[in-house]
Amino acid sequence: MLALGVIFVLSHQGGSAAGQYTFTVGQPGPGATAPAIQLPSTAGGTFDLAALRGKTVLLYFQEGLTCQPCWDQLKDIDQSLGQFHALGIDSVVSITTDPLNTLQQKVADESINLPVLSDTNLAVSTAYNANQYGMMGSSRDGHTFILVGPDGRIKWRADYGGPPNYTMFVPISNLIADLRQGLAGSTAG
């Protein structure tokens, strides 16, 4: 039992090194114009990415209700927003393919404050190719982060959920380190 506890703690702490968790950079990638997003939100109404022009938005595509590590990731992000704001990120939203009513229940159960968007027909997920990096084939998103700059262009992208590792949880320290490294090398936006 102690050994399992140690493994859990070590796997969820991670280091703060960029690149410790491998990822692919899918398309559309840095420099590309971010495809439009208009989806129902657990925060109420319709989320419209175009309405946030002038702000930096981190999109987190995830597998949804069947992936508890994805929800653990979202809870960690929610609790660490100050670190994301320190990088100049104004908003964080999550996108998954589950119906809005079940997402609203899950967000309430997990005490998550960040908006989760419902993309039941995979239109946005397909536009971003986020459904190409998961364990469930193309029917669900993987574990993809896309940073959209104030000008509507993609500044950074990391698809952690693809083969061979299918990573469904990245410790905040590593995610921040990868973001910081990506932004330092970014020429977009």
C-alpha cells in the first residue's frame, strides 16, 4: 500500500522541467489563425472565441466524462490560475464532446469554476484536430492545449494525449514550464 502511495505522489508531482512530458505539435499550429469557436458553456450561454479578441486564451481539449485524470487536470488548472495569469494568459476554457447537461453536473461535482464547452458534434475538435491525439480514436479529444493570442493567432500548441504515451495528466509545474519555453521561442502573435 505504501508503494502505491509513493507511485501516485511521484506521478502527480512531476518536476518543473519543460519537455519532461512529450507532446506533438499538431495543426493548426503556431502562427495559424485559430478556427472559430461558438459552443454552449457550463458558465451559461454560448462561448465565442472571437469575443475575446485582444485577450490571450488557453484552450484545453480533453476526453471528457470518461477521463478522471482530465478532470483532475482541469481542477489543478482552476486552482493554479495565478500561474497562468503570470504568463499573460487571460482566460482558460476546456472543450470536450459530452452533452452540456452532463458537463454542468460534473463541473458542479468537481467544484470547477472554469467554463467547459460542449462540442457534441466534434465540429470545433475537428477544426483544431484535437480529436487526433487521444486513446479513444477520433471520437473524442485527447489532451491538447492551444494558446490563442490577442490577435486570434495560435501562439503555442501541445498535444500530450497521442501515442505512444497517451498522457492524460500533466503536472501544473511541467505545463507552465512547457508554456514558458514555447512562448519564449514563439514568433507568432
